Amino acid sequence: MAKIARISKRKTPEEATALDKQIRMYFNFLRLEKGLSQHSLHSYRFDLTKYSVFLTGVNIDSARAVTEAHLGKFLVTLSDQRLSASSVARILSAVRGFHRFLVGEGIHDDDPTDNIDAPKRSKHLPGVLSIAEIELILKQPDTREQLGRRDRAILEVLYATGVRVSELTSLKQSDLMFDSDLILVFGKGSKERLVPIGSSAVEWVKKYQSEVRIHLVRSGKSLDVLFLNYRGGKLSRAALRDMIVKYARMAGIKKEVHPHTFRHSFATHLLEGGADLRAVQEMLGHADISTTQIYTHIDREYLKEVHRTFHPRG
């Protein structure tokens, strides 16, 4: 972290190298033209800082001087840090995007990352709950209490829609289109999508709005945010994670459960029920269908388990 703080410190125009200016140009492009969120920009900055520190250490002050050999040494450096294959692949993706930008701007003649392959990542299937386990968790909040009714509504929406945590915490009352059994979701890259919502989730959200939210609202603080904390503010991701972990433990579930587990379970249960892959892709807000296809692998594992359990020669 010390290196990152040091490299991130703004240099005077006289101190800035060509590499510093090229990276700054790239971030202006990501922020202004690609419209990346602050969270995404922070991730890019973290990864490219590692790259910048490495290049500075081998006396390169312009990306124009980078060769495949330098990139090979950079990957060895990352490996020496014992980073996971997925972390190295993510960093290489940021570096690749940087060099492609420079080529597109005519700053670099060719892309030194063209022939560099990311390390193979092991296929990791996300954790999934069974329908019975979901039902158990849904029943854990004490709905005699105000916050219990709020929590039940949150859990119902997570499972009914498969939204990401950031999408749920950002939901506004004006995004609810219950007359059409839909909600408007603002996803990654500020992309909007309409997601169906089931009757059980609608019922609990309405109950929360009429019986609980009216007591949590704070003038000038709550605005139109749907799910509020006890102080009338927007729920944090950490609070939502802690809530779900608590209810999973109360339900006696030994698996690791986090908010994204509801999203994984939502997708898997739809596919197991025969839903079309493209429809699930649309509901999840995946830009690339290959991201959604991981759930077909989970579905195959489920089918194999059924076969092993029930086939006479399984």
C-alpha cells in the first residue's frame, strides 16, 4: 500500500513522466467517454499503479518503450507476489485496455499485449442454495418487529429478482412498477433494465412501505430510497451482508452464504426449471451471455447429482 500511496501522489508538471501523462489520459477516457463508476475507476487505478511501479523500476518512463519481454517480466513479478490467477488476469486486462487505448489514439504503433495470455483460471462455480434452504432463510426474520419485516422484504426481493447488492441498496420507490409486476434496476455502467418481481416479494415490500418505512423516514436524508436503515439512511453493503450471514446461521445452514448467493440461486433455479438462457441473461443484466453460462454448469452438476442419486446404476 505504501508503494501505491507514493505513486498515486500527484506530481508537478515538471516531475510527470510521459508514462504518468499517458495513464492520466487513459483515466480521463475511462471516466468521461466510457462513463465508468468511481468503484470501477478505483479498481483500474489500483491495477495500473502496480504496472506503473514495475515500469518505473525497470527505468521505463513511456508506454511506447514497453515490449513483450517487459510484460513477461511483469507477469513473473505478479506471480512472485502469490496473486491468484484471477487477480493476475484482472490486472492484465487493465494493462491490455491501457495499451489498446494508446494504439487507438496513435500514441503507440503496436500493442505489446497482443501475444500475452492470461493465466488459466480454475473453473469456480458459485455457491447455490436449494429452494428449501432459501425458504428456511426467508422465514428467519422476526416479522413481529419492524426491522424484521424490512429484512423479510429485502430477502424476498433478492431472491425474486436476482439483483446485485449495489442495485438493491440503490432501489428507489419510484423504481417499483408493481402494476406491471416489474422493477426498474440501474446496473453496472448505469445501464437500466426491467426485472420481473413475484407476488410474494411485492406483498412484503408493500407491507414494509406501509408499516415500517414510514417510521424510518428522516426528512432530507431518506429521499426516495426504498430500503432504509434504522437511522433513515441508505443501507450499506456491509449491513446487508451481515444481515444475510446472520439469517443463514439462524436457519442452520452450514454453507457459506452471502448476498450474491441469492443471485446465484435465483439464476440456477430458473435454469433448472427450464428458463431460456437469454431470458436469464437479460434479468441478471449480463452484457455477455458467456457470464450467464456458468449457471448452466451448475445446472449440469445438479443433473449429475440427480442421476447419481436416483438411477439404479448411478
